[in-house]
Amino acid sequence: MAAAAQPDLHVDLMEEILLRVDDVADLIRASAACTSFHRIISNGRFLRRFRSFHRPPILGILAGFYGRDGEISFYPARPPHSSAPAARALTRAADFSVNSLSDPTPYWCIRDVRDGRVLLSRRDARAIKSLFDLEYLMLMVYDPLHRRQVQIPPIPHDLLAAVGHDDNWWRWQEFDPFLVPVAPSGTDDLSFQVMCNVLSEHKVETFIYSSVTEEWRGMASSSITSCKFMKFPCLVDRSYARGCFYWVDYIASVMLMLDMCEMKFSIIDLPAGSKLRNKTIVEVKEDRIGLLIIVGENTLHLYSKTLSDIGIGAKDWRHDHTIRLSNDYKWSLTGGAVEGYALLNGISRYEYEMWESCEDKEPTSEHCFTLELETLQVEELCVLKFNADPHFLYASLPPPFATPSI
């Protein structure tokens, strides 16, 4: 009996060793080097366990261009970034151009990217002039690597009617759909959830769609009169950390928080000096949420706060670090930090100053950098065309290790 169990013991031991390989590129080389290794690594059980031990690497940026017929492009991580080899493999295998969609019209734009999924929206040709025009908006969840798609039905009329009448127009920018992160224990689950905030000048209503029930339902409502978020909706940054979504306004010194456990909105004070500054929420160590703020020309400040004092005043934010950035760029933060990384954008300072002095000479490109939140190391990821908005970090296991997400 002992002799018969020996091969299984060997396989189990090799699996435990391979699970501790930190670099996905090394895992790819190991899989190609040996048939036995490939058999272990390509097994679904191993991939689920590997993902629970290691966060997926950042492979690049997925970007769209508002006002340019819905053009969508993937910008892979480029050398010397550590993810460059895996990013090349992804580029060869995936279709980020949305040409494989059942309706590949040029009117799709990116609304969110998370867990290997891309949330797209397409609107009817007519402009949105009332709340009920949202019934004509189409959402699509797309897996670019496996070319799978799920069309999301519009929010039903009866749910929208429950929001009530608002004298203000409900404009395109105020329709905010986004993906809900998968639970760590659900990495092998093809189900997903899409949330949508319907925002007016005075309140926010939240709806959620489940791919299991294939239905929308109303979840939360809150007055946001004190935030003034909707005065300039394009300046609102959405982030996710520690089981909550956060909306941070460039103009305001408060933020809106949605607790996903209680499905309850709260207004949270931010540190003094955060008003009129570029900022975003991130996850940091010790079960704390972090706030990154760009101050001056090239200084990044990191504040943090525990979840237990999340509702207390601005004085309870702790200043943790000051990060000096290169003076070669004009810096900005983009929300949606994922897998332990935040996204920094840098425009060449020379091009930026030329643009300021002459509006016809806009910058040609925008450099994207990742900030690793554990080590606070800044590393250049890729270079985008200028005005590639919106754009999102794309994190995934590269092929052949990535499993379908929908």
C-alpha cells in the first residue's frame, strides 16, 4: 500500500513546491520544461490554489477614447517591467479590440476592468435626457482572453420609477456601472455581479445585477447634497478597498463610501489639505485603507485610517509616507487600484508646459507607472497615446494559466 501511494506523494510534493514560485514567468518556463510540471500546473485545482497564494500580475493598461468612435486598445507592460513576457503572451492570445463581440459596433466604451473581466457600455444614438432613457443603455461583460461575453439587460422600468422624479437632467456621466470584486474563495466561479449608481445632484441610487439570478434589484440610496459630487462628475474617482467602494471628489474634502456588507452609504471626512487635490483610495497594511494625494509638483503623500475609525473625523487620518516623484513629469492619479498596485500617470513636463503656453501643442503621449503599495516602489509600465481615457490597470494570470471568467 505504501509503495502504491508513492507517486501521489511525489505529485503532491511537487505541487507544493510549484505553488511557492513567486514569478508567473518562472512558472511558465517550468511548465514548458517538463511534461510532469505542465500536467500539475495546468490542473484547475493547482491554478485555483496558486491564485489564492499569489496576486495576479499587472499585465498592462486597457484604454478607451471617448469621442473617438469607441476605440479600445490594450497597452502591454513593456521591458524592463517584470510583467513584460507575460503581457506579450496575453497580447497574442486575447482580443481587446471587442471585434469578437456579437455586436462589434464602434459605440462600446470601457466602464470598469476587474478580475479578468471588462465591463462595457453602449448607448442609444439619442442623447440621455431623462432617467428613463437608461432603459436603452446596454451593458456587456466581456472576457477578452477567452472571447466570452454576457449581455446585461437594462435596469427595469419599475426599479427606475422607484427612484422618483428629479427636475435635473440625468446625464451620461451620472450613470456609473462597475464590477463587484470576486470573493477570494470564489476564484473558480464564473458568476459575477454588476453594480450601477444612478446619480443626480441631490442623491445616489444603487442597483445590483447578479449573473446567477439574471435580475437587477435595488440595493441602497443616500442623499449626497453635502458632497456636491455631481457638480463636476468627471472629477469623481471610484476605488475599492477592504470591502467598500469609495467615491473621492477632486474638489471636495469628503468622500462617499458604500459598505458592501451593510449596503449603506456614509460621508467620510478626508485629511486637511485634500481639497482641490488629485487623490484616490487604496488598500494598505494592517487592515487599513489608504489615501494617496498629489501635493505640489512631484510629491505623493500616503495617509491611512483603520476601518474601526472610518466614520470619525478628519483628524484620525495618519500620515504614513511621503514619496518623491521624478520632476520630469506632470503627475496625476487614476483610481481603481488593483492587486496591490496604484496607477500613476505622467506627462512629460516639457510637453505639458508647451501645452499650457499653446493649446494647439497638446502632448503626444502619457506615461503610466505602477506604485506597489507594499514597497512604495514606482515602476514604469507602458506609454499611452495622450487622452486615452478612461484607462484601467489590467491584472490577470497570463495564458495558458488563466481560466475563463464568465
